[in-house]
Amino acid sequence: MSDETNHGESAGTRVPLFADFPAVDEATWRQAAETTLKGAPFEKKLITRTYEGIDLQPIYSQAAAASLSPPHTLPGSRPYVRGAQADGYLLTRWEIAQELAYSTPETFNQALRFDMEHGQNAVNLLLDGPTRAGLDPDQAEPGRVGHGGVSLASVDDMAAALKGINLEQTPIFIRVGTVALPLTALLVAHQRRQGKSTAKLRGWIENDPLGVIAHQGTLPLSLAKAYDEMAQLTAWAVAHAPQLATIGVHGYPYHNSGANTVQELAFTLATGVEYVRALLERGLTLDVIAARIRFGYALGSNFFMEIAKLRAARQLWAQIMAAFGGDANAQKLAIHTRTAVWNKTALDPYVNMLRGTTEALAGAIGGCASMHVAPFDEVVRPPDEFSRRIARNVQIILQEECNLTRLIDPAGGSWYLEALTDQLARAAWTLFQEIERQGGMFKALEAGFPQTQIAEVAEKRASNLAMRRDVIVGTNMYPNLDEVQLDDRATDYDAIYRQRADQMTYHRTHDEDHVAHTATLDKLSQMLSATPETMVETAIEAARAGATLNEIAKTLRISDAAPPTITPVQLQRAAQPFEDLRRAAADYTAQYGHRPQIFMANMGPIPQHKARADFTIGFYEVGGFELIRNDGFATPEAAAHAALESGARAVVICSTDDTYPELVPPLVQQIKGDKPDTIVVLAGYPADQVEAHQAAGIDDFIHIRANCYAMNYKLQQQLGVRA
């Protein structure tokens, strides 16, 4: 090959890359692959079955994307698989909307103003449980006030939380639970107190009653009333806050319960459809509804699946809105993303930084409109300035250093991603149609259909984690027993309750205009059948006069029907069972001054036992055990003597299958002859020797197909580490 040809040109003629290699079709490649596998099944070795029931191929060609439905499209064109904007992030970047889970308006504001000065560009206001349920802090149970978010009850609280923030220039996201209308009344009252217009108010009032009931199992109001308030607030926003989204659909409760991506998509789509129908019935137009609905998705560690999820969500929502008769604008969907809780760990928590980075990258490539990246210590303690900065800077680096905002749909044209998006969309559509046949999302939740579907997948995930087919780095694989646990910085929620209750008492007894306050509440109670604009304006007037969140909510719902009740989904983290193992071992260590111990009876020279010894260490360190190591013993007698001398109450024998028949009987006999209650485990599972080894006194076998979680749990019980 000439130098000119090497550089791809010869006499001004371009030579195609790989021109010297013969073209190979898929059948030829597969034949070569099967030859390499030496008889092992192609499907078993090279095809990966996902939790979504999708078979991932080892290689994708142009043919894989040839039958896409819809076919290849451009960014900004229907059905918006490649994004709703033709210019991607070139003109409008995704918003850095970091959640700040602080308990009081003052501490929230302090963190918010600092973070806004250091790269955050949207307010993301999380509310505590009582506020989301419409309770003032002095009406809530001690311990709940300020837990998981800010306690807000009055326009003064809102002013304290947003002090120094110009909402005409800064979007605001509020996870409102079931108090979208009362909470918005406080927000708008604050704006008007400052002499600010609501016309420039933008962001998202995340009003998702079905998401709340899926999470909590009930609501503090009837579903019909929740839809009434959603319609009233949305109608008001059309006239007074046209840039404010007022309808939310969250995939978080499903993702963080272990759902697969097909389920997450189907359940959110069905939720969105139920909201559209409910609002159409209440007189809103499709264009109004479409402009004010946003979806929120959790991002997990399955990088390409998460990218495909966001692309499929836009495609399917466009398909749904087209079926409703919506035009091109109505078919667009803005998506907020937050990194998942499901896969985050309290053990080796700094690994969460890496998880969050890949998840944020997936969100950006997938085309999100806004994003929260969770601080690495989110599941351990309230984040501090350091963990907030690292999380925030992940997004800033993706925008400023990786230059992702200069690319338009970098995923577009990837045969793998295009095919995966298509398969995901088809499967989600099928499940969505099943929910529709059941009468919609609420009827399905009432019947327990989503809960059952998710539980089945969560059980498979738990099984694969227990067997270590799925890996959580630092937790069920590669544990670091020397890590220093994070200081939990325990929050005194009882003190916060007292502080907030005292503030409410002061608010109620020092109401500067109690007459106006009471009069506007009376007026509000008489306006329940008035136009949405009049009713919402009266609620705002009441808030401005000093009415509390609960007073407004209670007045709006004075004649409401009974709230619905269902079985909620089970929120959990994948790592929790393994963290429980390590917690039990830590408690044992604190009591006895050393970790629970296992002696390693490594037999023969290092090459003879090393592979199984290394496996044993990794297997039992998952349970917090200390493995007493050595370089091997020449005889069973020497190993037994050392094991007994160590004082360990469990022993693992490590060698090779062909040496076990002569090593195991004398070694076990000597150990158990002196200490009969010693647990003796064999590393490996020589199938033709199992019965003989059990007869010799072997209690258990560890191997690559063993249930790591169950065996660690069992050994902890046997050694008194746990009851």
C-alpha cells in the first residue's frame, strides 16, 4: 500500500476507508463468531436479555435501523425522537435545576443563593411531607416537619425561601405533592408583594396526583377534586402565567421501586393520558394542556437504555397527542430528569459520583430540558456545600468542557440506539394499551396491576444482585472494608418542628390584617363554583392577606368526597439488603472489638489455592467478614491446627477439585473433632463430590452460582452476628 493510499488519497481521488478489506455480510460474520465460540450457543454467549425483555445483539448494522417506526427523522421534526428543538442545545441549554433538600425557608435560601452564584440557574424547591399534604407545621407530627424538604406554610415563608431570587429571570420547579393550587397562591402572593408580574413566571408546578397516590397509597383529597384544582390552576396560568407548566407526570416512584424502562414509560404515558382526558372534560383545550405538561424521569445506570427512554418518551407522547388531534406544537414534550435513587449506595458512597456522572450524560444526550444530579451523599445525610458543588459541577462540565451543548442529538444515527429506541417504544406502547384496556392508570393502580408488574421485575433484580449476576461496585462486589463511614450529620427534626410550630403560632397571633385574612377565606369558600380565574385569584388574595397553606387547602376542599386508597409501590434501594449485612457486621465489631472472622484454610502452594482464595475473600467481605489469610498449608493437619488457633468459628477450605477428596476429610475431622460447632465451607462445587464432602462434615459450598447475599446472611446468623 502506497503512502498516498495510506493517507486516503491518490492523485486527487479519495479512497474509501477500509477499501482494502472485503465486505462482510452479517451471515459471514456470525459464522466466524460461532467458530470462535467453539460450540457454545451464540444466543447464550453473545445476546443479552434485558429486564425489558429486549434482546441486545452483539453488533448492530444499518439493517437494524432499516425498519424503524417512524423512519429516520431530523431534530425538531415529528415525532421528536431526536428532540423537540431543531437546534438542540445550541440556543437553549438544559437548565441546571439542583434540588436543595433543606428543612426551613432560611436554610434553603442560604444554600440556594450560594449555589445560584456558582452555576445553578433554576430554583428546585422540594417540600417536606406535611407541606405536600397541605398541613401547616404545627398540625403535623413531630419528626416529619422539615424531613425531605422545606416546611412552607405562609407567604412570609415563601418570601424567606426566595429572598434575593428574581423569578422574572429564574425558572422555578416545585414538587408540590397535592397542594399545587394553594402553594401557587403563596408563590404568586409573594411575587405580587414585590410588585413583580407573573407574566414572566416560568418553570414547573409539578402537580402529579397519580404519582403521589402510587407512592403513598392515598391522597388528602378525592381524585376528582385533585383534577378540578389542576384544571383551575392551569386555566388561571393561561391568563396570568403563560410560561408556567402546571401539570406533572413523574416516573420516579416506578423507577425507584425497581421497574424496568418499558414499565416506566407505559405508566407515565398512561398517567399523562388520564390527565389530558380529565382536563378536557373540565373544559380546557388540548393546546392549553399540551403546553403545560412536563414529564420527569429518573436516570439509572443502564446508559444506553436511559438515552433510549427519553427518546422513546418523546416519540410516544407525540403519537398520543396526535391521536388526540394535537398539532405539531402540542406533540412536543419537555422532560426533566433527576439521577435515580434506586441504584445509589450508602457504602462506598463516592462511587455515587461516577454513577451520577454517567446518568447525567445519558440525560444530556437523551435531550432533557432540565436536570438534577443528586449529591453523592444523598442517601446518607443532608448534602453539604462540597457534595452539592460536585453534583452541580457535573452538569457544568458536560455543558462547558464536554461541549455537549454544541452538538445536536449526538445519539442520532447510532444503529444501536435507533434500534433500541424503536424496540423500547414498541414494548412500552403494548403495555400502555393494556393499561388503557383496564380503564386507565388509576383503575390499573386500584387493581394493583402496575404494583404487581414492578414487583416481579424488582424480585428478578434482587435475585440477580444476590447472585452477583448484577454488580453494585463497593457493595455486592469489590467492597472496601476499610472505608470510613460518612458522618450522618443527623438532623434534629424535633427541634425543627418546635421552631416551625413556634413560627406558626407567632404568625397566627400577630396577623397584621386578621380581618382581611378572614374575609378573603370566607370569600374563597363562596367562590368554589366561580370561574377558575376568580377562584384562584381569591386564593392568592387570601395568601397575600396572611392565610396559611392549610387554611387555603381546607377551604378549597370543604365539601370534598372521600379520598382514594390503593396499595402503593414499594420504594427501595437495590443496595439496602447488602448494607444491612455490613451494618450487622459493624454492630458486631463495635461490641467485640473485631469483625466477625473466617479462617482461610488455603491448601498447597499459592498457584493451587489463589483463585479460590481470592474469590472467597470477595464473597465474604460483602458480609463484612474479616478473612484470616495465609500463603497456604502443606498438610491438612497444619491447616487444622492454624484454624483452631485462630479462634475463628468459620473456616473456608480453598484448593482444587482434584485435591479435595484427600484434603477435606482429615481437615474437617480434625477441626470439628476439637470444635464441633465450627462452620466449614468449601470453595467450589465439584458436583460429583458434593455428597461425599457433606458426609465428611462440609456445611456449605461457595461458588460463582451461589447466592452471595443469602449465604452471608446465613453465616451471620450461625456466628451470632445477627439474631
